[in-house]
Amino acid sequence: MKMRFLGIGLLAILFIATSCGDYNKIVKSTDYDFKYKKAVEYYEDGEYVRSATLFRELVNIYRGTSRADKIYYYYAKSMIGQKDYLMASHYFKSLVKEFPTSEYVEESQFMIGYCSYLISPKPRLDQQVTQEAIDALQLYINLYPYNDRVEEANRLIDELVDKLVYKSYLSAKLYYDFEQYKAAVIALGNSLEAYPDSRYREELKYMLLKSKYLLATNSVSDKQDERYTSALDEYFSFVDEYPESKYKKEVDKFYERASEVLNYQEEEDLNIN
């Protein structure tokens, strides 16, 4: 039994050695048609490192020929096979730019957005790549509105937009959590303006109201009037939109306190006059 396994192992080593030897001969070959054929075979067999190595050389060899766009395409796909989505995106973009009439342009346009989707970072990080993915996928939809992949592109865009919405929510909430209410008022307002249909809308409006109220409370007397008035305006907007909110009891207290302060200051102003 041991001899049998030893024999199988030796055969496997011999096969690998032979395979590596054959591959090295292909790499060194100057028969570029043969090299191209083997690169396609490696790609179809899922050997993306080998196919990419060959296609990388062939990009320059076949530049300006009728086969150039296909080599760009296979090289980009080989990069995807290696999960190098940044390089893949680069070559898909190059294909679209340099070969606008290529049969691969339509798929390449989708893949530009898809590659950016795959490398889109977590919500707490910078979302520039996420926006690039949305823009590329939307361009694909605009260019090919009846393609079978439009539904998938829309689904990916929805997912990416949700990430931007969450990022906006987290960024605004950070000022609120650190009790930087002046900055929180601006950030929360911007988030609501940018994404009015946000799933976090009720919480954002609550934090905005509370930030305005606490900003007024902690203000010098000269600024309290204006800031409490702004808080009251925010209160009416909130209860009008969310009359049954879980925050209703708390925000009613904001209203009562702000109204008391404003009424007291109004009476005081009358007495002075």
C-alpha cells in the first residue's frame, strides 16, 4: 500500500514538473499565435496567473491589431480571476476607451462598475470608490437600458447607495455622540438633504431636534432666542412627520422647555420696554 501511494506521489510530482516545464517553454516562445492560444486555454481552465502572465506580454505585441481588444478583455478577466479588481477595472476602462466599437465594450462597461463595487470599502471609510461604482453602473444602464444585466446593475446601485446613506448617517451621528451640537446640526441637516428617503430619517430628525435644543440650552443669552426658535420649528416638523414616534414624550419636553424660555424672555422684554 505504501509503495502504491509512493508511486502516485512520484507521478504527481512528475506531472507538475512536466507542466511547469511546458509553461516555461510557452513563456519563452516567440510564436505569439501559439502563446495567445495557450493563454486562452489557461484562462478557460481557470489558471488565471498563467493566463494573465501571457496576456500581459501579448497586450504590447498585438497593440494596434484586430486582436488587441480581445487580449485586453481576457487580461482583464484573468485579473478578476486573481481578485485583482483594480487592475481589471483599469483594462476594462482602456478597452472601452481604445476600442469603442469592440464586441466587448458592453460587458466591459458593466464590469468597470462591478469591479468598483467589489472593492467598495466598509461604510466607515472613504466612499469615493463607492460613488465611482454607482456612476459607472448608472452609465451602463443609460447606455444599454434593455440589456439583461440592467436589473443586476440596479440591484448593485441600490446596495451601494445604502452604503452611502449609512456612511452619511454615521458621520452625522459622530458629532452628535461627541456632543458637538453646532457641527451636528450642520451634518445632520446635510445628511437629511442628501438622502431625504433615508431609512434613518426619523432618528436623524430626532438627533437634529435634540442638537438644536441642547445648542440653545448651552448658548449665551443673546443667542438663545434664535436657537430655541429654530428648535421649536424643528419640533413641529418632527411631530408633523412622526406623530407616533417613540421619541414623542422626550421631544414634547423640549417643546415645553423652549416655549417657557421664549415666553419668559418675551415677558421680560415687555417689562423692560
